[in-house]
Amino acid sequence: MQEDLHSILTRALEWGALDVKVVNATSIVVAEWVRMKCRFGCPNYGQQLDCPPNTPDTDLMRRLLGEYHRALVLKLARLPHYRAELSGIVHKVERELYLHRFYRALAFGAGACGFCPDKCVREMGECPHPHNIRPAAEGAGVDWFQTLKNNGWELHVSQEKGELPPSYSLVLVD
């Protein structure tokens, strides 16, 4: 299932991913409760272009997943603030897939992009970095707890204040 993706997986690790897996698109779980957590509990709701309500809703995400067979799940170091050399990994992987003739490659990030340090302009035509905008997977309803469990990983809730657990990003492949 991953022989044709080997060089891209290797590059993702070289770029700083902690781990990367090829998964069946059918193993990715989308749930309404995830979007509700964004809406009621996240300060970025309605404040970022890559967060709800600006992201695909759960119905669209389910339909989109139905058009794919494989995806990559990237385990990434969670950053306390934006750092271009690490925050762009999911974009690099998407581009690398595209250049390797996976023309339908589509990335979903982890949380808000954080590229603009002060405030997101919240207008697609006004964004100074539109090439960096990818919807947050959780904003589209991806249930990381179940998706990771379906693929042999566990997601643990941080118990320590200030502890930064890994984050996860998704790239639909083909």
C-alpha cells in the first residue's frame, strides 16, 4: 500500500515529522462532536481562515474522504508558536505528492495556521499568505482519537499544564 510513497515518507521525516503513516481513507473518522468542540471551546473559531466556520463541514468532509483510497497521517511536534521550518511540513508533503503525479493530494493542517503573528485577516482575498491556508482537520470534524486508534496509534490527553503533546495532520493522496 505504500511502496510508491516511500520517498515521500522519507522526505517527511527528513523535514521534521516525528512519524508518518499511510492509512486507508476509510479508517479516517469524521464526527459532529469534534466540530462542536471547535465551536464551543476554541478561541480560533470564526477568527481564522483555516478554522470553522471557514472549513469544510462534516458532510463535505465525509464526501471528500469517499473520493480517496489512501491518506498520510503526519505526527508532528506541537509548536508553542509558528515556525516556518516546522509549520510548513504538511504543505511540503502535499507539494511533493503533487510533483510525483499524485495530482489530487490535499492537505489538512492541525489547528490554525499561525502564519500571521498578530491577527488573521479572515478574508480569503485579503490573506497575505493564501498558499499557506489549509483547513484544520479537526475543524472539518476529523476525530483524531478514533482515527489514530484505527491505525495503531494512541492519542493521549496531556495531564500537565504547559505540556505540548504532538499534533497530527492529514494529507489525502489518491
